[in-house]
Amino acid sequence: GEEFFNTAWLENFFSIFKEYFSEFESEGAISILMFVLSMVVSVIGNFCTIFLAVTLGAIISKKHKVLVAIAAYYAINTVVSIITGVVNVLLTAVGVTVYSEEVTSAISVFGSTMSVNVVVSLCISAICFFLCSHLMKNKLNLP
């Protein structure tokens, strides 16, 4: 019988993936590790951002707390996106200049970008966490 789901494209994808990263074993593995770490840190950062936005909504508004929290979330994410974008552009410009002669430049720049994204996300998460904690203790009288 005919297969319900054709897996040939998936096998082809993984063979291309293995072939591509076999040339860059150590840098490729580090890049993948940094990508996964960046994803985990970004999720934590989003939770911290949500908590900060809800806290700001509770402090700023008396009637429309949810609406203000949503607006605060978008405002915080806009600022974070601008900061992350500027850092990535600067890092990419430096990375392309430094690695322009090497074959591994794309992997190296990707790994460096992921490393910086992890650091920026950790910093933003820490700022959101401590600001939220401070606001809850001092403005909302929560422990």
C-alpha cells in the first residue's frame, strides 16, 4: 500500500543537514547548542516580560489593568527588539569583517550571534525580574 506520510523529504533534509554540519563539527555543534540555549533563555525572558507587564498594568491603571498590561508588554518588547537588533547588526558587521576570508564565517557569525543573544536575553530577563520584584514590594505591597 501507499504510505500515508512520505518520509523521503525528511530523510533528504537530515542527510543534507548531516553533510553540511560534518564540515563544521565543532563550530556547528556549538552553534546548535547556543541556538537551543537561546531558545530556553528567550522563553524565560518572555515570562519575566509578561510578569513585568502585568505588574505595570496593576500599578498604572485602576480601571483597565489588562489593557495597560498588554500595551506595556508590546512597549517592552519593542524596546527589547530594538536593543537586540542593534546588537545583532553590530555583531554581524564585526563578524563579517573578522571572518570574511574564512570558509566557516557563516557558522562562526551565527554562533557568535547566538552567544550575544543569550547574554542580552539574560540581561533583559534579570532587569525585568528585579524591576518586577521591586515594583511588587514597593508599589503593590506584595512580598
